[in-house]
Amino acid sequence: MENNEKKRSRGRQKIAIEKIANKNSLQVTFSKRRTGLFKKASQLSALCGAQVAVIVESPAGKIFSFGNPSVDSVIHRYETGDVCRQQDVFNDSWKKYLDSKGDLEEAQKKEKESMGKSNWWEDLCVENLGLQELEECMAAMQLLKKNLLKRSDDVNSSDDDHDGVLIPNMTFNQFGALPLQYYDVGGRSN
């Protein structure tokens, strides 16, 4: 019974591909189709890496454009046929990027060395170590664990308040770390 009571809409219908006579309908259709056209051009550019330029004049005489990377660059490239020049610009930009990345890494390394905060395990690559070096590394980590456990006992034995937060019965797990409930989202221990 409910199916008979529902109003039936006309839904999406095919329209004849001919100029629309009604000026208001013409403008509305233009606006909707222009948006769809620009969206498809954007998708083509994103999916295929194509450089796209679309220029459309409305029935009212207004000019609309879409371009990726820009309308001017695509038109200029089309007019001059200057493909090699753009590849050279890309190569130069890539080289500058790699140079600046290397400079940044060197500056960070120098800063770390000057501050003296470099920890021995930060630059350690376990895959490249031999058996002797792995045993030395393991001994150093066990010493670190022992020192951490001793420090935690010292902290627990003192009744002092640390940064306004009292840490009750703080115990480390087998790897020398606090249980997860002692850490908040920011990574600061409670």
C-alpha cells in the first residue's frame, strides 16, 4: 500500500543535446556543467599527472578557467612547445632540494654534537654489528637497565614530591620501562 502512496519523481532524465531556449535554464545548466567539467579536469590531472587548462565563456559573456598547475603555464607551454625547458627546471629544483636536505642533515648532526645530547643507541644499526659488538651492546644495555632500576628504587625510597606529582610504588618491567599507565598522551611520565 505504501508503494502506491509514494510520489514518483521524474528522476534523472536524458535531455536532448541541443541549445536550451530558456535563458534561466541555460544559465543554471551552464553553472552545473561547468562545475562538473572543472571537476573532471582536476581528476584527470590528479590521476594521470597531466597538465590541464580549461577556459569557458558563459552565455552571459563571463570567462571561467581552470588549470593545473596554472592556466598560464599550460598555455605558455602549449604555445612554445617548451618541454625540455620544464624538465631542466624540474632537474634544477630537485638538485636544490637534495642539496638543501643534505645541508639540513649536516646542520642537525653538528647541532647534536655541539649539545652533547647524542645517545649511543640513536645511531646504532644492529644489523651491521658483529657478534662481539652485539655482546658489548647487550652488556651496555643491561648496565643501563641496572642503573634505571637503581634510580627508580632511589626515587621510590624518597618521599619527596617530584614536579608536584607523587609517584606511588613505581616499578619497571623486565625491559627497564615503566608500565604504560604511567605515561600520558604527551609521552611525559606521571
